[in-house]
Amino acid sequence: MSTLRSIVRGVGGYLPARIVTNEELSKTVDTSDEWIQQRVGIKQRHVAAEGEFTSDLAVHAARRALDNARLAQADIDLIIVATTTPDLTFPATAAIVQQKLGLHHGAAFDIQAVCSGFLYGLVTADSFLKSGMARRALVIGAETATRILDWTDRTTCVLFGDGAGAAVLELGGDGEHGILASSLRSDGHFADKLNTTGGPSTTQTIGHIHMEGKEVFRHAVGKITDVVENVLSATGYTVKDLDWFVPHQANLRIIQGAGEKLHIPPEKVIITVDRHANTSAASVPLALAEAVGDGRIKRGDLVMLEAMGGGFTWGASLIRW
């Protein structure tokens, strides 16, 4: 009997229309295009318009994923939104997305694992589908990260952008395609290395992103390679079997460092950080949607997803497309 696996039926991404280049940022903060590109590899980022909310970005990405999957909105009975920048403290942004999609059935909730959020959502949806609690899931990573930036802090304001990416999951019957294995980790002892300076329970404010860049970089490559190797070990595959590596798009140097440590050829690594910047929970599904959309990722390809975020949280998932 074939093993039922959660397959990705469709993906979609959305980026706000406004693009802010490094040159534009250099007019308001002490930085330069050369400084930013040398340190993180970012050339530009997208910024949500006034009145454009995280839920709006999520809905755009969700509709594109549904179109790609050739499914209707009513076919979805589980919505998971991974976000650090919800529309409201409550209700969940997923519930707002559910309303904007015109749905009244199923379940909708948010996941907060910062940049690893989409992977946490993917694994959660996988569990729901395998348990029979849902038939089809919409997993969305959506962020308006530019709204929690201190625009006078050049160490953080140059790093982030806004966007959303989505994937539609359902159980498949051939046992070969779909999510093969995943690994999720966290360690709250590093919470002070990457966090925000506020919250409802502490300061009653949103706060701004705070990051100890050198410390994050120091831990990132090791933690990324750890979960990737765990997932490969669980499935019996090796790095040489991978067709594509889709990492979290935070810093080009971290992506390159992880690729080198894992011995993944650069031509197999999907890169969007130069154009998208760090879109937190949206970065992996945005990169995935781009690579599927332009034909690089094809049916049968072996694809490794990876992310690391504040907390620290980190994870990886191996998918046979």
C-alpha cells in the first residue's frame, strides 16, 4: 500500500508594488548601496502601501496559489498564516484571510515562529492532513516587516521587506511525491539575539526589530546545516540527490556559507534576497513560488526548504515535487 504524503498542489507569491532601492535608503540613513550589498547582498526591497495590510498580501498570494493548483477557494478547509506582523493582536490574521476569501467552514489560525514560520506551518498542515482533520490546507507566510523597523537604525532597516507566499497542500496517493521528512528546532536561550523591543504584555507597544547581527550570523550556518543533515539522514538521501535548495532569504553570506558547508553547488540554490530582502516568514514560499513559476522546479525534483529565525527557531523540510 502506498504511503499517503502531503503534496504541494500549487504555490503563489505576492510583492507590494513599491520598490525601495539601496540608493533611496542612503538618502535618509547613513548607508550606501555598496555597504549593504557587501554585507548582506540586498539591492532592493518591496514596501507595502498605506492601507495595505498583512492579510491583504496573504490573500493575493493565496489566490495565486489556488490558481496554480487549479482549485477553488471553497476547496480549502484549513488556513495557517505564519506571520510576525499580524493585522491585529487578535483575531488571527488567518481568520481575516478566511473572511476575505469568503469562507465560512474549516479552521484558521496563525503561527508565530518568525522567519521559520512557513516551515512550522507546513509541518503543522502536514500533520492535520495525515490525521484526517483537514482535506486541503492553505499555508501562507505573510509579513509587513517594514512596519516594525527603526528607520534610523542602519543595521536593521536595510535588511527587511514586505511580501507573502503561499502553498496549497493535500494528501497524494502515489507515496513518492510530497513532504518526505521535516525537522523543527528552537532554543529560547537565544531570544535576546533577535527580537522586538516591545509587545502587548510588556510594553503595550509593537516595538522595533532588534538584532545582534554577528551573533545571529555565528549561529546561523551551523543550525541550518544541522537540520538539513537530519532530514537527509531520515530519508536516506544525500546532498548530491538534491535538485534544489530553497533557503530562508535573510543574508546572502549566510546562504552561501550554508551552501558551502553542505557542499551544495551554487547553481542549485534559489536566491531572491537581492530583490526581496528578508521578508521573514514569507521568504521561503516567495522563493519557492518564483522558482516554480519560472520553471526551475519541476515535477519529480527533490527540493530542500530551510529557515532560521528569532527565538531562535529553525527547520528544514524535504519535498519530492
